[in-house]
Amino acid sequence: MESLAETAADSPQIAADSTQTAADPSKEFVDYKSIALLSACHMADDLGQGVVPAMLPFFIAAYHLTYAAAAGLVLAQTLFASVVQPLFGFLADRRPSPWFIPFGLTFAGLGVALAGWAPTYPLILACIALSGIGVSAFHPEAARRVRYLSGSRQATNMSLFTVGGMVGFAFGPLIITPTLIHFGTRGSIIVALPVIVMSLAIIYNLPRLAAASARASVGHAARAHIEGIERWGDFARLTAVVIVRSMTFFGLNTFLPLYWTNVLHGSKSGGGYALSGLAACVAVGTLLGGRMADRFGRKTVIAVSMGALAPLLFAFVNAGSLMSASMLLLPLGLAVAASNSVVVVMGQEYLPNRVGLAAGVTLGLSMTIGGLLMPPLGWVADHYGLSAAMFLLCVAPIFAFALSLTLRETAVLLHPVPQREASQPSAVASQRSR
């Protein structure tokens, strides 16, 4: 861990902020400029993820791919973008690597950009996999920096970072589709533009971001996190909650348009609008959940959102009209997304010495496992109907709610530490163990 003297040597601004924090522990430095930059980078990074599904029809037409081969491209991106994330998180925890951020961002965009120029399917697959590796490299280290930059507003600022990715993922298809219509698959090069711009911005600000870990060693809250004990049992239960919530989220995204048209007898365009409305509510829910977690506690937000999700889903499945189903989209979106950023922060607080690994699991691996449960759910829909599949989605959050009640609240670690204890390691350790 870096000392206060080393921090001051790295950055005079950080030294000044550290002195103020030491004098008044309630005033912690929050670098909103850097958080905004990382959120914008997250948007550019996940834009590369969002364009791949929209590129599939063009790859099929240009290269005469089968549906299975096209699906293989999505699978390659998903596996390399999610399953590998804990590995990069582990590496970042062993040796802080802020350069992972521009490195990952660049490869996330360039991989997809070059996929449209690749002459053969194996090269397209390799480019997509390269993009996925870039995504995996970016997320854990970027999430670590957001944590160190956020002071006592951990969940609030993590929600801003999370929504940045959501915006990029949502805008990807809107940007790439008209581009490929006009220029063919080689129009994919447009994806390189935002990542190059944001990578240069990150490189320019890299010294500031690299100093974030030094700044974290000064503030009372961050000291409690970095030197805290690790709670692997709580982290395992939290991971299970994330997997169940992820399954519910992917299930809604997968089956909502189908349920809208086949069961509620709405139009196909109406199903699309319902999905877009749900996505907007998810973004709002992520922001609100982060703010509420900093005010009322992580466990409270997770438990309340999971507890509300099951009855809301039951109400939606039993909605008698399109109007009532539409009115339920808002609370559904808020409930399913309220814990989006909270679980990342809570995971980092359970593993305070492995915050990169915690982010890799909660941001990547757990979400992927939830998505991989969609084929079995589709099998249920094929054999027993969409209503049966939606019923299973209603039941799943009950287990997540029960698990959330067993979690240990972590927000108490954010309470100020008296200044006289700041110079007494044993006193700080005693407070952490409470």
C-alpha cells in the first residue's frame, strides 16, 4: 500500500485532498471528472458488444453463414467478454494495471471494426474473440478505479459507470445498422472511431487514474475497504443472487416481445416498444438503486428489489390487458435493475483486497451464467408454453430474495472513523471486524 508521502509525490492535488480528509474524515475526495470519463469509456466499450448481434444478418448475407455459425460469433464474444473477466480482475489485484483500461477499450472496438473486413469466417471469429478479450480487460480495472475515485458514494458513482455501458450497448445497433446498409460489412470500421477517441482521452488522464489507488489509501472509508477482512461466504451468496437476477433480466429481454404478441395478443411493434420501455426503466432503476444504496444500505436495496420482483412478475403474467401490462413495465424495470451497480460495490466490499476479481465476477461471469440459462428456459417455452416459462421467471426471484436476507450489510464500513483511530492500526482493525 502506498504511503501518504508517496501519494503527495505523485500528485499535489491528491496531497491537498488527503490533508483535508485527514483533518475532516467526513470530507472525502470524489473525482467526478474521472468518473465521468470512465463512464464515457464504458459507453464506447460496450458499444462494441451491442453491435455484434445487429451485424449478424449482414455477415450471413455476405459470407453465406449458417445460423449456427452466426450464433457462434455471439457465443465467442460472450465467453471471451465475460468468462475471462475474473482472470483480468485477478491480475489487476495482483499488480494494479491502469493501462488495462485503454488497452481493453482499444481492442474491444478494433476487434469488431476489423471483423467486417475479415475475408473468412475463422478470421471473423478471431476478431470477435479479440474484441471480447478487450472487454474483459477493460471492466475489472475500470471498476476498480471507479471505486477508488468515489469516496463514500460508492454505489451512486458505480451506477453512473454501469449506465454508461447500458447506453453504449443500446446505441450500438442504432449506429451500426444504417452504416452497414450503406457501406456493407466494411462499414464496421466506424466502431473504431469512438474507442480511439476515448482511448486517447484515457491515456492523457492515465497518471490521474493511476494515482487513484494512492488516494484510496488515505481516506478512512477506503482504508477500511483495502485492509478489511474477506468474506467469501457472503460473496458466494451474493454471486448466487446475481445469477438469479441475471436469469430474470435475460428472460424478460428474451421472452417479453414473444409474450406480448402471443399471449397478450399485442402487435409486434408493440412488443418492440415494450422492450424499449423496459430498457429505459432499467437505466433509471440502476441510477436510483445506486443512490438508495448509499443512503439506506446495500443489503436493503438488494433485498427490497428482489422481494418486489416476484410479485411484480406474477402481476405481469396475470395481466388481463395490454394497458395493465404496460403500466407494470415501469416498476418491473426498476425492481430488476435497482441492484445492478449495488452488487458490484457489495462484492468489492466483501473482497476488499480483490476488488478487481469481485468486479469481474459480478459484472461478467455471473451475468453470463444467467444468460446461459436461457436455452433451458426456451425448452420449457417450447414444450409447455410461454406462460410456463414466465412462471419460472416469477419463481426465481423468490430464491434470490431469500439469499439476500442472509447477506451481511457492508455499508456500515462507510461510517467515519474518528481521527484518533486513524493512526492506530489495531483500532482500525477492531472496527473492521465489527
